[in-house]
Amino acid sequence: MRTPPRAANRVNAAAGAVTTLALAAGAWLLASGAEGHPPPQPSAAQARVDRRHSEPPAAAPLPASPPDRIRIPSIGVDAPLMGLGLTRAGSLDVPPPGKKNLAGWYEAGTKPGETGTAVVAGHVDNARGPSVFYALGSVERGRTIEVRRRDGSVAVFTVDAVEVYDAKRFPDAKVYGAARRPELRVITCGGPYTRGTGYQGNVVVFAHLTGSR
């Protein structure tokens, strides 16, 4: 997976790159005989719609507050969030693979709900089976993502698009670029899977803030 920026609201010029193996090597697919049945991938119908550079309305930004939990009701995700930093190589660190229902957020960047692009990442699987974002590729446009924040509020995001990118042609600016409104990216491994390389890309969900409670 590619790396977001050190600064919260600058274009995310990648400081380095994490291979797609960082968020899951597909060992479970091999061990279970499920190699021919990889996680769901987004269809072309879920790709970003060309709105001629216009954006759907967004809710007003929320005060900055760290996130504690993410919910994606349409795929049954309800998971705690841990803070993620950068590795010594300058790439985004990842949650411990052994904790299958755990995701992370890039804590040096934008907090979900405030203006900018917040980043959440999690594993698609581990050696024992599916992990927190195994079904991320099946999320559809218009579905909601909820982020519970430490101040007690819940930031509600609406999905704009779900896309899959080859790791070698990952669009850093499109995924991690600075936003003028509160936006969210949720990322896991995806794309073609091979025994030798594991997953060869990333699934990315694009969403924007549409409410809070």
C-alpha cells in the first residue's frame, strides 16, 4: 500500500511504498484451498462518476478529534481503530496481522471528520482467514461509513466510489491528495492474486462527510 504524507492537508507525495503484501500475503488462500476464490473486487459500476469536476454536497467539518472505531454496516464491519505511523523506510505502518478485527488510521494526517483526506487501512486476510476489510471490495456507492470519535461524536461518510488499482500504477495524488472538504479513504489489498506475489493491488473506498451525531 502506498504511503500518505506527513502533513495533514498537503498533497500526499509518497515518502515510500509498501507492497500489497503488507496488508495480506494471501497465505490463507493457499492453505485453505480458496486460492481460486479471492476477496470480492469492486465492479466498474462502483468507479468514480465523472461529475465534470463538481463534488456532491458535504456536511460542515467537525472539530478535530481522534477516531476510535469504524463501522461499515453494509459489509458487517465494526472494528476498533489504532493509530498508524511510518516505518523507518518512510512507508505507512500496518495493524498487527494477527488481530483480524482491527484497522488503523494515519494519525499524523487528517482526523476523520475534519477538513482534508483522512486515511484508514486494514488487512484483507491473514494466515488463519478473512480479516477486517475482506469484503471491502463489495461496498457500493451511496453506502455509509461511520467513524466514532474520541469526543463522543460519530462522523458519517457517504461512499462516492470504490476502485481497485495495480500497485505499480497506484494514483497517489488521487487517493491521498489534499481535499477542501472532509473526506475519507479506506484501503486494503486487492486486485489479481498470484501464489508468487500475493495481491497485486489495492482496493480504495472514496467517501465524504455527510453528517454527524
